[in-house]
Amino acid sequence: MNTTTIQIDKSLLNSLKEVKEYPRQTYNELIKNMVNVFHDLKKKNQYDEFLHKIQQVKMKELWDNKEDEAWKNA
């Protein structure tokens, strides 16, 4: 396994210590899990944006119609 040394602020190190799932969890495991969670959230966000764009067209079709305009002026 290739390893490297990275420099981080002590405050970040303390935050990492606080979020460990168990006391002997390595920082490598912890960061790997965090990266996976980040990727999953990014994928979910892309899916949500995709759904939102699809829904915009249908909502415009439903809400921007002459029947609703007639009620506005009633």
C-alpha cells in the first residue's frame, strides 16, 4: 500500500477524532467513508436536479393555462 503524509489543521484533526465510528478506526478508513458519502450525495443531488427539470415543464403546462388566467380576473 502506498501511503503519504498530509498536513491538516489541528482543529480539523480534532473534528476527525470526534466523528470516528469507533476508537481504533484509522483516519484512512474514516476519510474513505467520508469520500463515499460525498460521492453518494453528489449523485443524489444530480438525480434531484434531473427530476426538478423534468417537473418544471409539466408544472408550467399545468399552471400556465388560459383557464387559470380566467379565474384570476373573476
